[in-house]
Amino acid sequence: MPRFAANLSLLYPELPFLERFEAAARDGFKAVEYLFPYAWAPEELAARLKSHGLQQVLFNAPPGGMDTPSIQQAWDTGSKGLACIAGREPEFRAGVELALGYAQALACPRIHLMAGLAPAGADQVALRATYVHNLRWAAAQAAQQGVDVLIEPINTRDIPGFFLNRQDHAHEIVEEVGAPNLKVQMDLYHCQIVEGDVAMKLRKYLPTGRVGHIQIAGVPERHEPDVGELNYPYLFSVLDQLGYAGWVGCEYRPLRGCQAGGTSAGLGWLKPYR
């Protein structure tokens, strides 16, 4: 049976961020993920996890910037990571080191490194070379802490120009880097939009051991997984058949939006798996 983690960046949007930990635990979640932790002290986040019996299973390295104000500014101005961007290696490395410090404080076993936007007219071979070089360095640093580094193909409708879009491309990169702690974050929402054939993608890639995390959302609106064109009960049965023992991140926008209790009211899909 899949294990589900609440994505606190998207779920419970009517609540201040630090109150979302309690809400997730009250709804039966045992784990959480979110985009970025850097606006809060790691000790504060660790205390929230402990007091509500939650595991931190994933967060992103900074999308840019080297401290809290510049990280937020980078995100607000459209930066989607630096891993493929030549000339910004010091900023990339500082972000990875900051993320690993948070991972240690939160006992989080994996971090996601966003590939970044391909500059207009940039040479794809050069972008890939920078990406591989940066990932090889990051994976080596993370390995010293026993942390996995994840890369995620993201659809170009939500993030036009994102460098990494397909599952096969992601797995080619993982092979080229050759680090055992570099894995693919397989978001089934993005996979369906770009490629489709999701069940067969699961059957192809999960047995490789190179899928480190799975995320879900309804397609196309990114609402609850029981809204839209994907048959998630079937896909969850495929995960069981394949023996997937990792976490499934619930990275969707509740259909009821910021309505009080809207996230909880939309969790009917989760009841068979509790």
C-alpha cells in the first residue's frame, strides 16, 4: 500500500505554513514535503515535525540566491534552479550546502535539485555538460551525509523552457553521472502531460532502483488525484505490484482552494489507503 506525504507548499493553503504540519498530522499523514524551508530556522521546522510525529521526506535546494532574502527573490522573479546554468556554479554550490545543512537538521534523506531554465539560444550539449558536472559534485557532497539527490522532469506547460522534461532524459543523465545516490523524482502529473503511458513508465523505471520519489496530482488541473484523466487507484496498484516502498508526495492544489477545511474535505480519495 502506498505511503503518502502531504506537500505543505500546496495543501492547506488557508493556514499559515507552520500550522500546516498539525493539519497534515490530524488528517493522518505521517510524512511531509514542501518546496523550500529556508524562510524558517531548521530548529523550528524540526520541532514541528517532532511534535506532530511527522517525517520530512523531501524538499528543494534553493532555486537561486545564497540567503533567505535572495532565495525568495530568485523564486519570485522566476528562477527555477541553477544546475544547468554555466557561470553560476558558486551560487549553485552554496545552495546545495545550505540544503544539506537543513537535510541534516530535519533528518531528511533526499533533496531535489531543480535543473533550471535553458537560456534562449543556449547550446543543449553545453547545458547538459554543466548539468552533469554540477550534479556529480552535488551527489558527492550529499553522499557524505547519506542523502540522495533527485532530479525531476517537469512539463513545459507549467514551466516553459525547463531543461529536463522527459523520464528517458532524466535516466540518461543519472546514468551519465554515475552516482548511486542520484535518482529521479517521478511526478506522474508531469509525466502524463509530457509523455502519457504512465503505467508503462512505472513498469520500466521502478525496477531500475533509480526512482527515488514519486509525486501525484490530477491531470490537467493539478487538483486532487481523483479529479481528472489519470486512474490513480490503478496506478497505485501498479506501485504495489512493483514493490515500491518509497513515499508518494501529494503535490496538488486542492479543488476547494483556500476554503477553510478544503484540503481535508477533499481527502476522500485517501480513505482506502489509510
